Amino acid sequence: MKSKKLKRKMNITGRRPSKKKAHNTDPPPLIECDGRSLKVLGYTQSQTASFLQILCHLSK
């Protein structure tokens, strides 16, 4: 049985590219407020509707 070797991506100089971290490591907001309405970001329409139903139910 042959062992598998992992291939590493290298640039022209033969070094691996550096891993640069993003300056803003905060996650994107999931809820946006427009006056009296809420926008839920990052979900499908049905997931958004379910989330808002649960939020309204728990806020009573």
C-alpha cells in the first residue's frame, strides 16, 4: 500500500504563500434594523420567516 503525499502549493520562489489575516475579524451582522422593521441577513426567505416568528413569540 502506497502512502499518499500531500502536495503543497508553492509560488515561483519555492515558498508557500503567506496566510494573511483579514483586518476585520468580526462576523457580519445577522439582523439589521430599519426604523420599526427588522431585516434578517444571510438566510433564505423561509428561514427568515421562521426566525421572526420565534423571535416574536419569545418577546411576548
